[in-house]
Amino acid sequence: MSLLNTQQSSAPQQRGNVLIPLLLVIVLAGVLIWFVTRDDSPEQPQPVQEIAAPATDDEEDNGLVDEPAETVELGEPEVPETPTVAEPEVAEVEPEIELPSLNESSEEIRSRIEAEEQSIEPLRSEQLIRDAVVFVDNLRNGVVVRDAALIEGPQAKFRALEQDGKIYIDPRSYDRYNSIVDWFVSFDTEVMLTLMNDYEPLVREALAEIGYPDTDPETVILDAIEVLNATPSVGTVIELSDETVMYRYADPALEALPDAQKQMLRMGPDNIRRVKLKLEQLREALTAAS
């Protein structure tokens, strides 16, 4: 299909403003939080006993000597040495990380990400944990909250094409998300899990602030991953409707999707595939560690 008459506009649901890409799931997921509960306390080692052999007299041979009997002198009876017991080896316990306050945690998290040779360039939030918790909690309900943005959205404008009286998403619009998706899929999963583990108390504190004092962070992120991975696979060309001020998907089935999934569709089929693969990798890592 040859699509003509290129025009610039906003994506479905909003003109002029681009919602934060679903990519934010990463910073919820790894760049900092989501602890998988597990028992890391070392097992107390059992004492190991080493029994020393009794000392022997080099000049004695089974109690017999070469001297005549009348010259034999009986010495003090030998007393076996007390067996020695080796000191138990106590495993070293790594000291717990002294966490900053929730208000002051973002700078430390950025420093740790950099120390692991992971890029922090896309991160913009001044309250990483709080924003991530709010964003992911809404995401698992299918909602995208721009105010809880952790990273910047694409700078290029959304493009639409018109042909034969119909409007379509310009496939070039999908490229706006390439650099963000590249960053997301390249982020080391092990680094994610380590950060999730270390900052779990702060994540729980942030969850309590929004009304979930007893909710496990793992549950929140797995729910969000499930919502995103349920985004349907569609082709490159998606028809839009401009019957209202905001563009909408012309296909009623796509328009009825949760906002989070409609946001996913804006990234294009290739980026969606790559993000889903990374989310599945993260889901498997979280599940295996639990």
C-alpha cells in the first residue's frame, strides 16, 4: 500500500503530547526496584572436630627397653594429651546495606547503576522509586500516568498518513522509540534483580504511601508485565479515526484496549516484539528467584 499526504499530529488519544513509552516498566522493574523475597541468611556451619594423636616417646618401643631389668627406672606415667577441637569456621555475613531515606534515594540509585556500567542517560525522575511505584501500579490496571514519568518520551512528533480518505499511523513514527527500546533491552537483568533486592524496603514504603502496605512488590511488577505482554500483535499499518479532536484507532477492538496496550501499539511491531522478549526474560528471572 502506498500511503501519501504525510501529516504530523499527536498519537491516538492525544495530539501534541506523547505519553511516556511503556518502557518505563524497566525502571520499575530493574533500574531500581522490585524485590523478590528470598532467604539470603547464611546457614550456621557445624563445628568440625580434629582429634590429635597422643604423643609417643621415641626411645620407647611397646614398653620394652634394652637396659637390664635391675636398672630400669620407672618414670612418671604418660598422660595422653587432651584432644584439641578446631574452632568452628563462622561464615562471614555481609553487612546490610545502609539505605538512604526514600526522599534521598534517587541519586544513590543512579550512582549504583553507573557503577554497574549501565546507562542512566534516559532517567529524568527526581523520585525514582516513588514514581516507579505509582507508574507500575497504574500500569497493571492498564493506565498510563504521564506525571510519574521516569524517562523522557520520544522527541520526534507523531506522524500520520492519509490515503483515499483514510488515515494511518506513519510507520516512521515507530522509529521514535528505537533508542529507548535499545536501552531497555540492553539493561542487565542481574543488575535489575540486585537493585530490586537491595531497595525492597524503600519500595514497600512507597507502596504503603499509595495505600498498599501489605502488597508484595513482586506481585505489582508481574501484574504489569502480564498486562503489557497481552498487547495484541498487529501489522505495521494501523488505521486511525479523526472523528474527534484526538486521534483514535479505527478498529473498535484496538480502541477498546487498555491505555497501556494502546501505548504499546505506538511503538510498532518490531519494538513491541523486542520489549515483550525482555519483559518475559524479567518475568522468568523474578519467578525463578521466588
